Amino acid sequence: MSSTDQVSPPLHVPISVSVPGNDTASTLPAFRKKPIVLLFMGMAGSGKTTLVQRLNLHLNANGTKSYYVNLDPAVKSVPFAANIDIRDTVNYKEVMNQYELGPNGAIMTSLNLFATRFDQVLTILEKRAPELEYVLVDTPGQIEVFTWSASGAIITEALATSFPTILIYIVDTPRTASPTTFMSNMLYACSILYKTRLPIVLTFNKIDILSHAFAQEWMGDFEKFQEGLDRQGDDMGYSSTLIRSMSLVLDEFYKTLRNVGVSAASGEGVSDFFEAVDEAAREFEREYLPDLVERKEKREGEQEEMKNREMERLMKDLKVEGGGGGGRGGGGEERGGGDRGRRGGGEGKEGSR
């Protein structure tokens, strides 16, 4: 495992938030096929950090070189040795105190601050890329803080334009036994997939407690999910009707969704997990990367067009101002000529007298 790398300069004293725009993506290094970046996302308590630790043990046991990035500024400790840790760069408590923020606001602000230095993270990863197979990125426990924030989008896009990047959506299998919770997780996974446009591996965690076979059955057979919903009871009212409707909508979504079952506690299913990840990486290169490059070029073209329009407007304004100034100058010369004529006339009168 590589030694710990720090993103400098340290920001132990918070600075004002300055979220970069699309300039970050335009300065990224050339795309590489290795390492594969795994972005771990999921509801709070789904076992993201514990799963990263289990994968760490598996990779080390097999002699596979990997790299670990912690993006949760509020976590007290992580069970794995993070090579890059946001806590070494941003002091979460000081951010909360200085800006008078709550926990979620402080996490989001800390991510914004870290995003302004993310070019350094990319530089470090680029240097170490030849010797790495995987980069595992653990995101904050509050999923919405990373998924729907500007800094989360910047970090995700920056990684995806440099390396094959896969979304790992962690599902708490025992809690998902409820059709309502199951549908909530599926909707969240669907929204993340279409927002990021990256391959996703739906990972059912804690299968040592409850097998994920029921979830796979619900995903493969609409009628089975309806039966599960019926067993839950009819006291849900409008919610039940909505869930039935949404299950029909997501039926096509399930057919293209890659899913595996794992246990962060026992290590069961880890080999299947990495098989799914490698397959998703090939899909990324085949289908997602061309779309990503096309969107990047389109955005850069729009930015260039906007710059040209602004330049044309500026030049037009300068011409108008320059032309008006010349007219005023000419009028001054004419008035000056009239004054000289009047002064000459006065001198003639004096001579006649």
C-alpha cells in the first residue's frame, strides 16, 4: 500500500468557499485505462466504510495494489489507511464554528473547499497510476451532500475524465426487505445513474444477515414485487398506489442494472463484486467514455462561443465610443476655427479704427 499523501497547502484555517467551474476538467491529464476508480455511495448506515475496509483486506491478501481516498470530513476514524484524507486538508470543526453551520452544511462547505484543491489529488493519482489497479473513494455518510452538491459533481467529473470511474451504490439489504425502502433505494440509484451518466454496480450489503435473493426476484419479476407489497398491507393508502406505479416505471431500468450481493462482515461475495466492477469498467470504456468526451467537447465549444460573443460585443462598444469621441473632437476644431475667425474679425475692426 502506498504511503499517505497530503493535499497542500493545508486548510486548517478555513478559507472562503470558491467552487471552480468547468476549468478543472479542461486541465485534466490524458485518460488512462488503469486504475479503476470506485466511488462508494449509499444511505447512511448502509456500510460503505466497512465495505471499503473489507475490500482493502481482500486486495492486500491478493497482492493487488490499490489506493484509498476518504472524502468524509466529519468521520472520527476510518478502519482503513487512507492515502488521501480530506481531514488532513480541511478542519471540519473549524468550518462549522467559523461559518456557524450545522453538520450537513459544514460537510458540504468542507467538500467545496477540498474541491478547490482537487487538481492536486489528480496529479497525485496520475503519478501513481502505473502501479495501481483500483482507487477506492469513500464519500460522506449523508449521500445527498455529495451526490447533489456542486463539489460532488466536480470531483466525479474530474475523476471520470481521467480514469474509468464506476459508481458503487450500497444497499442495506435487511432494511430493503420492506418494499417501500426497496423502492426508495431503487429510485435513488436510478437518479444517480442518470445524473452522473456513469456505470453503476448495485451492491446489496449485509447478506450474511439476510440474503439479497428476494431483491433480485423483485427486480426480475414485477408480479413478485406486487405480492410483497400486498403482504405489507393496504394501510399505506396513496403511498402504496405510488409505489406500484413506480415499480412499473423502473421495470426497464432493472434490466440494465448490474447487481451483486456482498457481506462487509464476512467477505462473502467480494470476488463476484470485483468481477462486476471489471465488467462495468469495460462498459465505461465502450459506451460511457465516448459520451463523456462528446459532452466535454460540446461544453468547451459553448464556452468558446460565449467568449467570442463577449469579445465581439466589447469590440463593437469600443468602436462606438471611439467614433463618438472623434465627432466631438471634430466639433471642437470647428468651434476653434470659428473662434479664430471671430478673433480675426475683431483685429480688423481695431485696425480700421
